[in-house]
Amino acid sequence: MIGPESYEEYFICDSCGEVIDSPKNGWLEWKDVDVYKYKEFRIVHHNKKCMYKSSGDVSDGSLAEYTNDTGVMRLYGFLKSIDNDEAFDNLLEIIKRITIKDYESVRKDEHSATVHGYIDDSVPGFPSQNEIGAIKKYQEDKEKYI
């Protein structure tokens, strides 16, 4: 399994795919479409290599600012400023990654765990904590055979 045991202590960078070992080392960024209209939310390393190029249409902030109740409430507020399904799904995925225990560590393996019979994925993209546990078991088993 990638990263430390605590789901709150690491994220996967949407730019380079590497571990962000602490919210303090991460950055949440998004593009401004118009006044109070946003899209393309991403969790990235706080460095020039991974972040969007600076321009007038990019907003951002320390990932640590979004991992507490105030920050999560701000993310929920962004949902009111989304005007298409793709942007909504993108922001919803960011919220799940920040708020759901162990979701970040299993989200990329949900489909494979379903295919291999570890879970019966009745609502893809929204695994229960029992399903997350089963996906973690799939990841452990997969590691044994690689």
C-alpha cells in the first residue's frame, strides 16, 4: 500500500502521480471560468513542476486549508458554482478524497477489485467503508503476486 496508514496524512498528486506526504506539502488549485464559476480542481504538490502555470484564470490555496471543517464547507460552497456535470464530478471527487477515510488510497483500484470479485460495486465511485476495506484487501493480495 502507498503512503502512511492514516488517510489524512497523504494524497496522490494529480499532476505527477507521486505521494504528497502531508497536506502541508500539497496544493488545491482550480480554474476560474467566470465570476463564481469553477472547473478542473486538482490536488498537486506545492511546486512549479506540478502546479498549473500561473495565469489570471487559476485560483489556489494550501491543501491543509481544505482538510478542516471550514475548508470542507468552502468546498461544498463551490458546488453551487458549478454549471456542468464534468466540473461537478471533478469537485465531488476532490471532496471525497479529502473527507472519506482511506478513499484516496483505494480509489484507483475500485474497478479492478470489482472485476476480481472483492466487492459488488453497486454504486461505482461511492464505496462504503466495508467496500474500501475489501479494496484494501485486494491491493494487499495483488501485491503478493506482483
